[in-house]
Amino acid sequence: MEEQTEKAYQKQPTIFAGRQRVISKAKKNKKGTRRYFKNVGLGFKTPKEAIEGSYIDKKCPFTGNVSIRGRILQGVVVSTKMKRTVVIRRDYLHYIPKYHRFEKRHKNISAHCSPCFRVHEGDVVTVGQCRPLSKTVRFNVLRIERQKDQTGG
């Protein structure tokens, strides 16, 4: 079991591990194991890795106990150094009335990134607001638009 990497036993609280009989309406993935997943709504599809994967993440919007409500934002990933957390940069223009011009500003947002996503720096991600997950994290990654490869000559 590759999902058992923590000291505490990792399990989905909605699935009973000691199940003896089989009910036909249970959600099963292709491996035949029972797994809890949900549709977060708002037009976001549940990733295939969330349905078929074996990871355990209680803060995942697709397999955990987190609901998406409030703001939906987009930004560029600038850091993936934290465990299951990414830093997103949002650029915007601020108007200075005295000079009738705009200046560039930015904000950094920390967002939880579920293991069903493979995020790299430079990717454009869509995040949704949720309840506070830690001291600084209030958003969850919902979708990724991959960065095009810039290495071609």
C-alpha cells in the first residue's frame, strides 16, 4: 500500500475497511476497490486520478471533506516546494489617478494541491475558495492548464 506513508493509518472516513459483503451500488474504481469521490460542481470535472487513484487526502475537494464556495481565481504557480501546497502569483494593475497611469502589482496565494494533480512551476491553475485548511491556506486547486514547453529552438 503506497498510500500508507504517514505514522497514522491513512483511510477515507466514508469507506468502512472491514467490509464483508458487497453492495452493488457502491462506487468502485477499475481495480475493484471501493473509493469515495464526489463532483465539486461549478463545471469542474473530477480528475481520473481522483477516481482511480489510491491516495488518501482529507483536504482534497474531490475525495476529502472540503467544499468549494466563494471565489474562483486563476494564477501562475511560482513555487511547489511545500508538501501538497503550491504558491500562486496573481498579477493585476492598480490605477494611480494623479498620473492617469497604471502600475503593476501582485499577490501570492497559498493553495492546497491534491495528489491527483501533477503541478509544475509556470502552470496556470484555477483555484476555488474553501474553509481555512491551515494558517495561510484558504484555496484548493481545481484545474490545471499546462505550460507549453519553452525549450524548443
